[in-house]
Amino acid sequence: MQLSWKVFFVFLLVSSCSNEVKPYNAVVVTRHHLATDVGAKILENGGNAVDSAVAIAFALAVVNPSAGNLGGGGFLLYYNADENKTYALDYRERAPIDADENMFLDADGNVIKNLSLNSYLAAGIPGTVKGMFTIHELFGSKSMDDLISPSVKLASEGFRLSDFQANNFNKYRKKFLNGSDSESIFINSDDKDFSAGDVFTQTDLAESLRLIKDKGQKVFYEGEIAEKIVSDFSDNGGLITSQDLRDYEVYFKEPICGDYKQYNVCSMPLPSSGGIAIIQMLNIIENFDLKNYSHNSLDYIKLLTKVMSFAYADRSEYLGDEDFFDVPKEKLISKKYAAEISKKIKSGEKITVEPGIYFYEGDQTTHFSVIDFDGNVVSNTYTLNTAYGSGIVAKGTGILMNNEMDDFSIKPGTPNAYGLIGSEANKIEAKKSPLSSMSPTIIFENSKPVLITGSQGGSMIINTVLQEILNVLEFDLKLSESNKKNRIHYQWKPDVLFYEDLDEKLIEALKKDLRLYQRNIGETQSIALENDEYKGWPDHRRPDGKKIELH
């Protein structure tokens, strides 16, 4: 069951307090050094984890436009140390009122290529602005002026592009050639490629941020910004209307939590598939003694591949927005179901994985993590879906719009941009949220946060987070060590094991049973308790990342 934040506020007032947590230091870690600087400065000036997170979210919309956003949405976990309680905020995008399950199909029922990715029809109703204002209203302490002003400055005065980011703009040049304002923002006026050191300014985005700072979230959902978005979408065949923006709500939900040995693992509930899948996989793995496995050995990779295949098969069939579909989540995360699966894996028999087997008796997102001096924690993942979303900037706003409609099952059995297969559970319906892989996660031991993590990577997010958890909890790796370990990803369909750089002998052995494809997998921005001190680590796969540890 989900509650609007207004109803939830009443519930919040009567929450009981217990087990005060006393941490040792504060940490901020994000995928862009300037956003990390902004978040750390807020903490240094007396702000809390929510204040820092809100400032980071707005800053990333400026300095990391491929995923940081005002025109997208996401999920946030907040741990309140005084209450010893974790809250899950769903500010995921929703389908417009006029959306329907045939909107991306031609007259013969075939999927129209790229319509759900690179058109005005691709965008769901954005949730980031309302999400940030809602969490701040309940738990923030600094003024929104303090939290948004750094982003206004970054957008208006500009910042210097790194080599990585300049190359990324150039890489997606064709995506920005779409007739929208993105052409004047993300393509140089002199038709030259961007280079490291170029100062990148965003005048319209600075004005939008200034309006949000001065007038609040209402200007985005009912005021000047809303009017510009609706007008541009109306002129270009999009579905987003004034009513869609006006009616948009965010929701606080109960996090999905489960026990793994002595740890309590909390992650996002639906419409994130991450929480259910991670707990399901950990439940299965709990039946195996990982002390008998060497990290990234042949046996270990084979075990992970089998575990991942069951979780992703069930994801394809049973997971979706539970306001529209009866999801058997208790069954999926039950220890009994996991025991049946692990028994089959241990048998050594050839396994044909199908959704729900033993069920019945018989690329571009960004994550950041924050912990403040009082032990409050934010684990936040938000996105535009693919890199730079639809590539469309709503006219006069500077705001890149998402292409989250592709996260629905456009046609049951047909893969989306990440190769994920969906079913009726995730079909397009008005006001429905598309299923997501975003998995902000907090792990506790004796009511103390010991790991705060999450990742980008589309369908690879869930398995990236799983491996970060196992590296830290099972193999006793520090974050700096875990980050250097190569990862794998298997999602049932397509029947391909994705891997990073592995030993040649290991690759040859894996080829006997699996098709292989090498690529980077995920990107964690994590905080862990190491030797009684919180340490952060930005993923080396993204060179612009940064962590700041405050004492």
C-alpha cells in the first residue's frame, strides 16, 4: 500500500524513536566532483543528509546531464538515525493520462523502432522536482534557497568539461539533432567537437532552477515551467498535459527489507524490481557457504549466473506497478522459495529456467550516497533512462526530458533498450509507473548502517549492487578493493554472460556453457563502515566521480 506524502506526514508525527545511532564521520560520494563539493559544503555548513542530497540532486542536473535531471525521476531511501527507521520515497515517472498499451505499435501490432526512446511520446511525467521538495519538507533543515543556489551558479557561470564528459557529448551528437533546444545546448555553435576544458553554460536551465528556487515546486508542475513543457509537447505530438503535471504525486512506501545472515538489507519496493530481486538472490546465496568459493572463480561465477537467472526470469513475469497488478512479492522474497531454487542448483542437474519455476508449491542512471554527522543516510538513484533521456529539451526550459516509457513492456515478449523482457504486469497504462532496476540500498548490522550503495547501468544495476554487497559482506573487501574487482551480469534473456576483464583460462572455461560479451558493468557510489570509520568510494569506471570524508 502506498501513501501520498501528505497522509504520510501524519503517520510520521507519531513514529516512535529507538536505538539512537552515533556514527563517527560524514561522507558524500557522487559520480561528479562538483556535485560532491556541493553536497559536502552543505554538511560543513550544518545541513543534514537530506539537505546534502537535495543539493546534490539539483547540482547533478547541471553537471551530469546524461543522468542527473529535473526531467526524470527516481527512488530515495532515507534512514533517520533518531528514529532508527528507513523510509522509501518513490518519485518515479508515471505514464501520461492519454497513454495506452498500443501507443508504440503500428497498425499490424509491430513495435515502431525508437518511438519509445527518441520522441516526444517517450517521456513519462517527471518526478525529481517534487521528490526533492517532498523529502526536504519533511526532513530537511536548510532553506531551498541555500540548496538550489549552487546549481543556479553552475548553470549560469558554467563549468569546465572533463575529457570524459566532452567525449560523451560528442558521442551522442546525433541524438541531439532532433529539432529541439538540445541542438543549441549540446552541439557547439561553430560545429566543432567539445574538448576538455571547454566552459559549458546552460542559460535556460539556470533560469528554470532560479524559478524553482524562488517559487518552489509549483512553478514546475503548474506555473511557467509547466506551461513551457506542455506547449512544446503539444506542438510536437507528445502526451504530457497540464493535468498530468498538476496531478503528479510522489509516495512514501515501506522499504523492502530482508535478513541476510546477521545483516538487515533494505532496498526499494515496487515499481523498483531491485529490492525484491536483491533479497531473492541473497536468500538463495544464503544456502551456499561462500567461504568455499574463491572470488570470481569459475564455480563462483557459475553460481552467480544461476542465481541471477532465476531472479531475472521472475522479474520478467511477475513484477510491475502493484497499483495495477497483483504482485506475489511475499512469495518471491520468501526463504522457502529460495531454498527450493538452491536445492535445484545444488543437484547439479541441467536447469531450464522459466518464470516462477518452483514458485508455486509442488545505460544511464546515476546514484549517490550520503551520511551526515548524526548518522542519517540518503541512498538515492535517479535517471532519465538511457543517456540524456530522449535527447529532447523542452523549449525554453533547458530541461532534458526522460524516455522512461521504454521501461514499460511495449509489447509482451519484446525486449526493451536493455534487452529486458516484460509481460502483462508491466504493460503501458495511464498513470502507471514503469518497472525499474534502480536499487538504492542500505545494509545494517545491529541497527547501524554498514553499507550504503547503489549503481547506474540499466538492467545491470541489480547485479552490480548484489556483487558490491557480497564483496563487502562475504569477502571482507574494502570499498577500494571491491571497486577494482571485475563484475559479471546475467539476466536470463538474452542468454549472454556479460563480463569485465577476466582471466583467459576462466573465459575459455565459461565459453563451454555460455555466450560471452565483454563490457563495463555498473557504477557504484558507495559508503561503508571500515574500522569504525565511514569511507566512501566513487567507481573508477566513471573518472569524474569524487568522495569527500568529513570529520
